[in-house]
Amino acid sequence: MEKNWVSVLMAQDATETVKTLIDTIEVPKEVSKLVELGTQVTAPGCTTLEAISWVMEVECINAPWGGGQQFVSDSIIPTAPVNACLVPSKIHDCDLPVSPGMKLNLYTTFNTMLAIGPSVRFFGKFR
């Protein structure tokens, strides 16, 4: 059985270059693996040619895969001033064993301080 999920949309603040908790999700019943993980980044007011990239991290203290896994986004460089950046979502395939009831903490860390104040949400798929 596949179960898709989406986290809350969390605004980043002035500490976006620091590992920031976006959400904590609970693994549902009837699944045994996290097979896809991605982020959606919104950037209203993106008017500069800032490079945007980030690290996604999923952590669980009792995970059989060592507690933490990191995934890197593609770098996005807006090519012209716009009112909002369209940052394409990248889905990372993974094969992380999970158990129902496990709590997965979802974090991001951006590569640099950004003038745009991005917001982030995670999404993924259990199987």
C-alpha cells in the first residue's frame, strides 16, 4: 500500500543557514519504507540573482538507518527579476525502512542567507 503525505508550509526566518525543523510526521500503519522525499520551496519577492540551494534532512532517533539521512537540492538561479521564484520540486528516491508510529523530523538548511525569505514544505511517499 502506498501513502502520500505533505507537511506544513513553514516560513524560514533569519536563521535559514542553520538547520531548521520544518515539521514532524508520524509514520502511518501498513507501511514499511519511506520511498520518496522532496521539498517545495516558495520564494515570494525574489528579485535578485541569488543562487538558491538547500539540504533536506530526515531524522529519527530510533531509525534502523542510523538516525539521519541528507539529500541535496538542485541549485536554482533566477534569470530575471520576478515577483516570485518558481523553484522546481525535486523528488529523491530512497529506500529507508520505517515502522508505524515512528516520528520523522524534517529539516532544511539553506546554502546562504537569502533576501527572499523562503518557505518550505516536505512531501513524500511511504510504501
